[in-house]
Amino acid sequence: MSNNPYPVDSNVTVGAGIPAEDLARLIRATIPEEEVLKDMSELDDKDKAILAERQIGLDTKTYPKQGDWVKLPDGTYSRITHVFPTVVQLDTGRSGRFYLGETGYCSYSGGLSSGVHAESLVRSDERKIGKVWFFHHNRSVAHNGLDAYAEFPVWVSSENDRG
């Protein structure tokens, strides 16, 4: 049995016609397998297709959004938890979870910091893996959530989190 958490049928396409095999190869190349094998092993083929489709949705968005990473001036990373027109709030690092929705949006539940000014953010070429969850087979019932990992853009901030 393979340790590959993303086995796919090479004839399947997802999203905008991207072959599922190509998307799986991209995800495998960016996720450290030793950290995610347990969570990702819970995903069956249908859940992997759901995750791949939602990753495509994430990738189409070019603005700062919940779940994205911010690299602060001190070199630390934090994830975006809420976006206001002038301020982007960041996670506190103590708790919180990101739900990955059908169109590639994230919804955050957890503690928020004061954040950084939105104009301080510049998108970089860097991408970073972030933990998310969604419902097994898209069925929203109790005790049906699955942990997984998706790839998010990194924004560089010229200012530190205001706490």
C-alpha cells in the first residue's frame, strides 16, 4: 500500500479542467508528508476531490482573505482571520480553526488580534500550507468534520501586528 495521501485517477479533471493528477502532484510537492499523513489518510477519493476543487477556488482569489498567511517584519507568520476594508486581523496563535468552504473561502472561528493595516500588505510569490477542515462528503452533520491541508498565498506586512 502506498503512503501517497493523494492517489487519483489520471482521467479525472477538477475545477477549470486541471487534471486531478497534476493538482495532486502540486499538493504533494508543497506539503511535508510526515506532518499530514494522519489527517490526510482520513480523506477518501470523494473527499480528496472536494479538497482539490476548493483549492482551485482558493487559487482564483487575488486579494487578502481568511486563511492566507502574513509574514510580519520580525519574520514570524500569522494567518488572516478577518478582513475589514482598512484592517486585516490575524490569529492569536493560541486557538482557532479554518473551515474551507465550497467556493474556496475560509471561515475562521477563534481568537483575533488587533491586526495590521490592509495597505501594509503586499502579496509575495511564497505559498504556505495551512490546516483547514470541511465536512466529509460535503454532509454538514455533527461529528462529520475532516482535517486537511490547503495551500495559501503569503502576504508580507510592513508593520507588526498591533496585538
